[in-house]
Amino acid sequence: MQQQHYILALAALWLFTLAFLPFLFAKARTRAFDSGRAAGLETRDAINSQQVASIRIERDELAIQLEAEQRKHLTIKAALQSRVKELEDRIMSYTDMPVTRADHDQLTKTAATLKLAGRTWKALQVAPQTQHAADQQLYIEGLAARVHSQLRITPAKPASAGEVA
């Protein structure tokens, strides 16, 4: 083989290399891109898994705090409900009519006495005491009427020792 043949062979090889090099560069660029992308995805996945783990830890801590707050809330709620129940019981114990029929009768007798006092003062011609006795008589009669209406509304109960006296 002669020198011209070698030059022609090298020129053909050079042309073939020049034609094949862009393909090789593209293939190398694609491989580099894919490996860089894979490395980036792995890094991103690692960062995301760390973030997920830290968020889970925070969530667990918040769940513990929430449970403690709920326990505290339920304890306070139970205490308040027991207080409300106690107050309701106290209110219900006071809803029994504290006055009796004897109290009504006593108020009516007092009103009659005041009426008599008013007539006496009128006969003696003492105006301020007459008016005062009349005002008290009207008030006592109104109070007796309210007690009487309340006695009608409440059902009859057996008299206790305090009501009898």
C-alpha cells in the first residue's frame, strides 16, 4: 500500500469521524443529561423524604399537644359541667315555694291591720301617717295576691316541719 492510499484511508476515516462525531457528542450529552437528571431526582427525593420525615415528626408533636389540650379542655369542661349541675341543683332546690298558705293568711291579716291603722289615722286627722298606712296596705295586699297566685300555680306538697310552724 502506498502513501496515497494511506492518505485516502485517513481522509475517509477523518470524514467518517467528522460525520460520526455529532452523533457521539449527542449521545454523550444525552447520557450526561440523563445521569445529571437522575442525580437531581435522587437529591430531590432525598430532600423530600427528609422534609416528609420532619413534617411527620412535627405532626406527631402537634398530635401530642392536641391530645394534651383536649384532655385539659375535657377536664375543664367536666369541672364546669359539674359546677353547672351543682348550680342547677341549688336553683332547683330554691324553686320550691318558700311561702305557704299560712304566710298568705298572715299577709292578708297584716293588710287588714294596716287598713284599720289608716282609718284610725284618718279619724285623728294625721295626713302623712294616713297616706303611709294606705300605701303600705296596698303594697301588702299586692304581695298577698302574688303569693296567692304562686300558691295556685305550684302543686300541693306535703308540709315540712318549717312550713307547719
